[in-house]
Amino acid sequence: MPPCWIDTHCHLDAAEFDADRAEVLVRARGAGVAMQVLPAVEVANFDSVRRLAHAEGLAYALGIHPLYVDRAADDALDRLADALKAHRGDPRLVAVGEIGLDGFVPGLDLARQERFYQAQLALAREAGLPVILHVRRSADGLLKGLRRIGVAGGIAHAFNGSRAQADVFVGLGFALGFGGAMTFDRALQIRRLAAELPDAALVLETDAPDIPPHWLYRTAAQRAAGERSRNEPAELPRIAAELAALRGWTIEHTAAVTAANAGRVLPGLGALMPRVSP
């Protein structure tokens, strides 16, 4: 049986895919990517991720990304609460996300980020859903919020913190998402974590169309000249091969372990997938 991959973080609804989304899906399925989780980033795309997940047999999450909170309307959190209630029984709604904190992009309203993050944790707890966290120079702040408002675990997406921070997330019921950044030789910390963390801590993701692996990366000058660096879910098996090499695993074992982990930390996702065993 060929490996079955789960892309736990893919923005398939993004405008970058408007011209060829159907072909992107065909390539993903041809590569063995059997499931994708589509996180929302703002109220405006709640319906698009839900419709796409239902049309294509995928999964989705609803939330407000920290990079979008500055432009979010005053009633955005109320609209998220209403959406979570309206779709409470939807088996394809597997998490609240993408939510979190961003300490990298300058000029953001950090107090507003904190307010949105904590409010969305409370909504996730009320809904009984795990969360998909945006973690960028913000691990300690995210953990502080989780200690105040406990939720049913989830995924720390594109994790690039310390081993000590990773261990705390894992202890709180989270898996850590590894994707294109792991494929760069210079990403020493990410590669060390990928190699050394407990098996149960690891899930795979692309963050497509973002975070391209090294073989797709283009410099700013190359992008300005029209060269593409778009990531897509069909790249997941090749990304997974990097994880397998770092850990000394077979491809089949890598697929089984990461799929089982995804189903454990996102139980709704597990219900959509065939049972897999490492």
C-alpha cells in the first residue's frame, strides 16, 4: 500500500491557486496526499475554506490569524463565535485556527493580537476543539495564554522555538508542524528538533502557497524577475523524505507516524481518515 500523507496546514483557498486549483489537487492526490487541513485566516474566508473542504473531501479550521487582526472588524470575534456554533456538527471542522501571536512583523498591535488570541482560545475551549497556532517569535507568549486558557491540544504550526519550549507544547497535548523550512541545511535548530523530538511530537505540513522547500525557493530578485516560488501540497512527500532522512526512518514509517499523530491531536481529522499504525 503506498504511503498516505496528511498536509496539516495548507491555504488551498489562497488567490495563488485560483488559476489552477483543480490541477493542484490532482497533483496532491497523485503524490499520495490524502488529506489537507485548510485553516482560515479571517472572517472573509470562513465560507471559502468550508466550501472547499466539503467539495474536495478535505478538513478545515476557522480562526483569525494574528497578521489579520489589525484589519479585523469590531465584530470579528462575534462572527467567529457564530460560525463555530453554526458548524458545530460539521465533521470537517477540526480546529480553531489559524490563531496565535506574531512577534516578527514590525508595526503590529501586540495588545490587539493578545486580545484576539485569548478570546479565540476561549472559543476553542467552549467548542471543544483543538487549535492551530501561528508561532513566530511568540512561543513564550502562546504558552502563557495556554496556561491561562487550556484547550484540547492541537498543532504548533511551523515551529521554530527552543527544545524546552517544544517540550512544553508537547506536554500540553500539541504536535509540532514541520514543513519546507526543515529542508534547508542552514535551518539547524529546526532540523535538530525534527531529528530529536519524540515520535509523537511530529506532524507534516506545507503551509502552501508559502514556506517553499529549498528546491522551490527563489530570492527576492528572482521573484521580481517573474520566477515562481509557490509551494503546493504535492511537495509534501519530498519534504517528508527530509524528515525520514533526519530520523533514519523509512518513508512508510514516516507517513504512518505523522498521520497517526495528526489524527490524535486533531481528533476530528482522525475520524475522516482510514486508521493508520506506525
